[in-house]
Amino acid sequence: TILFCTISNTSKHSKRRQPSRIVPQPTPPPTMESLAQAVTTAIQTSNYSSLSTIFSPDPTTTPPSSETWHSLGQGERRQLSSHFIQTSTASPTFYPQAFHSPQIMTVISTTLAHLPPAVEGAADSVLRQRIFDFQVNEREDYATAAKFLSGMRMEDREESSVYYMDAIDRCDVFVKVAECYLEEELTVEAEGAVTK
């Protein structure tokens, strides 16, 4: 009887036990190394949507679980942009096919706007020249071609700079830009290029 009373007292006053729930742990933000590896893999496999997600210009348009560069600081974003440009221009298979993708053209524009002071081998200038050639020869989109080529970094003072170009080569760039703008009847932009 005593045992019965003890059990019944315990069961009377005990709270109902809630089933245990597994609380998912938040995913740690991606690191520079993991994003650089993801960029390399995406370039090797021509995974345009993955690159578009990583370099999304707007953090509100990507799913919260996505690996994007928005978790990185400004310096690391510049490094990742440089990594994308170097790796993509070094790939024998990524371009020119990727130029047909609007997603990749957005990624290129985004990364070109977030570069460190210098990219090894002036890979950004190499990429701008390739885009220029593609837009002129394949698309006949002269305004876009001029826009990309006019953004080319050209150094005229320090011969040791990866961006050094002598006066003749710089002049050649500005003439090409002006010709493209004239092709689209954008005379003000063409005059600006000629003045430079």
C-alpha cells in the first residue's frame, strides 16, 4: 500500500514529459577557403547558377542556406573576385561559352567592380579584352564592348606594373572604344574616348 501511495503521489504531481526535439544548429558562415573551392569547382563544371549564387549582388535574393560572399569582409570579397577572374581566364574551357550566359555576365560585372588594386597577370584586363572581342565579333553589341574595354586598367608611369601599357597601346584601346561608340551613334561617349 505504501508503495502504491508513493507511485500514485509521484504520478499525480509529475509533469507530462515532452518529447525531446532536435534543434538544428545554425550553419556556420562559409569561409574564404570554402568559397574559393566552390568557385573553382563551379568554373571546372561550368555551373553558372552556383557562381551566380556565390556572387549574388543582393543578399536578399539568395536562400539563407546558400554559400555566398556576403559573409566575407571587403578585403576577402576582393580576393574572391580576383580568384574568380584568374581561375576563369586560366580555364581552357570556360570562355567563350560562358559569355552567352546572362548569369555569368552579371557575375563578371560584379567581380570586376570588387577587385584589389592589382590582379596577378592583369587577368582582369585579359578578361575585358576577351569580352570586347566576343561582343564585337559574336554579338555586334558595340556599346557593351566599349563599356568593358573602357574599364581596362592602364598604367603609364610604372613600367613594373602588371597594368603598364605604352602610349601606343593605350591609344589603341581608346580608338577601339571610340569606334564602338560611334558604331552605336553614341557621339558624346566616343568624344570622351578620343579625348583620353
